[in-house]
Amino acid sequence: MRARVAWMFVAATLAACSRPEEAPQAAALDVGPKSAETPWVKARAPGGLSLLEAPAELVPPSGARGAVMPPFSARITKVHVEHGAGVEEGAAIATVVMPELARAAGAYVAAGTRLAAQGKRKAQLEALRKEGLTKLAEIAEVEGLLADATAEQQIALSTLKIAGLGPKDASALVASGGKVTLKSPVAGVVTEIDAAIGETREPTGAPIARIEGGGAARVEARFSQRPPPGARFVFVGPLGQTTALTLLREAPSTSGRDGTVAAWFEPAEVIALPHGTLGKVRVTPDPAGSAVAIPAAAVTLKDGVAVVFSRKTGAPLPVKVLASSGADALVEGDLRPGDEVAADASRVLPTPGGDVD
């Protein structure tokens, strides 16, 4: 029995000695991520790619809107139009009485009367002077009175001109007590009337009426970032209709209200929508440019510079981000369509304690 136990012990010992040793466990795991952990993607031409959209509005031409308001304090005596009325330029909108105009017209007429009288007096004195029957002092006095009357007339005339009137209107203003008919500055439709008979309206108050006309609209858009150079623009209406646009100007500064950049566009053809219609401007990059499209995650910051990780060079490649929206980014750099970059640059770039394979 003892021999059998001893034999079993020897067999177990030999089996243990013949078993291969296990591979030693790695002392430490690699800290840095491997390039194989992220897929590679190809940079592609940006043709047809829309990376940027901005809210837009159809704005009327500057001469398409008009406001009717008195140049001086006025009392409304009659309103000639109703809401929605179509009017031509120069059409009567409201009749008002402006006391200041009545005073100016009276001063103009009175100064004219004095000028006529003093002019005759001067002519008489000049005739008497030839005969030695008058003194130079008398003529000088009349000339002074003429100068005063002329100055008063010019002051009164300037007041009349502020209201768009002239010398021929002075007598009628005096006779009517300063009654004037305010006229529409533009042709269009009366969209607003704010007037009550007998109400006094100041020139700094709200307009008596507003008129909106037609005309080819321009497009105003507000971008969260400036569009890339050479980009193409399209206005998209509320029902999806599109119109090509030409960029006219960009605002030199951003809005202090929301940080957007305003830009204005000329449509390639008349947009058959009312002024004030809201839509959007869609931006597509220049297909002939040097920019390429890549996933937005392929771009990361390294030392404050935007970079991608190039498979060809195995190193970070600086790029300039022209636009970014959603999952795509438009960049410029030493990249061509077909060049491969890491789909997620933040996973591939080396981190402290790790290397990139």
C-alpha cells in the first residue's frame, strides 16, 4: 500500500514538472490609444455639400415704404384714405392745420409787402437825389429797412420749404389758416392709418399713415459664422422654392445682440413673394476650391491649432476650418479628395504615456 501511494506522488510530481509555464502578464497596459481603434475616412470634394444655413428675410427696396407725418405740430381735419387703399405717389392722405406754417406764410407775405413799399420809396429817393433834394442818410435808412424785410422773408420761406411748400403757396396758407394736405411719398397700398379727426399730432410722434409699395426685394440673412470664400448661395422660401443669390456685402462687424453676421444678397430673378417673407439662405462651398469635406470629429485642437491626423504622414496635419455644421466640416490644408484621415482625431492623437502605432 505504501508503495502505491509513493508511486502516485512521484507521478503527480512529474506531471507538474512537465506542464509549460504560463506567459507572464504584461507589466502595464499601453496607455495611449491605437490607430486601429478608430476607422480611417477619406476626404471628399465638397460639391453639393450644404454646411451652413442662415435665417433670411426678403427686404423691400428703400423707396418701397413711405410714412405720412406732419413736419410741424398739426391738427387733423380730414383723412382721405382707408386701410388697404391703393394710392399713387402724391395722392392726398390727410388734411391738417399747422399754425406754425400759417405764421410763416403770414410773415412771408408781410415781408413782401414791406419790400414792395420800401422799394418804391428807394426809387423815389434816388430820383430826388439826382436833383439834390434828398440826403444820403435817408437812402441808407431805406436800404436798411429793405435788408431787414428781405431777411424776414427768407426766414419765413425756409419754414415753408421744410413743409415742401414755396412762395406761391404763402397766400393760400394765410387764407386757410395753415391748412395743408399731406400726400403719399410713394405709390403703394395703405397698410396703416393712425389718425382721429381733431387730434393734434407732433412731428416726433407716430405717422398718420404708412404706405408699402412693390419692387424687387433683396435678401438679408444672419449667419452664425462668416461664409467660406467662393461659396454659393441659394434662398429657400417657406414652401421649399429656391432662387440663386449673389452676395452683395457682409456686415463688417457682428451684432452685439446675438453675435450674428448680417449679409445681403441680390436674387438672380425676382422672387414672387411678399416683402418680409421669412426663409433661409443655404450655403454650399465652391466645388472648384481647395477645401475638402471631412467628419467634424476628424478635427481636434492641438496647441490651440485645428488639426487632423493624416494616415499618409502618420502625424497631425494643421487645417483651417472654414465651416462646420452637424456631422461635417469644411477645411483647407494639405489635403486632397481621397486622402485618409482618422475619423476621430481625439482618439488617435498621442496622450501622455501613450504612443500612436
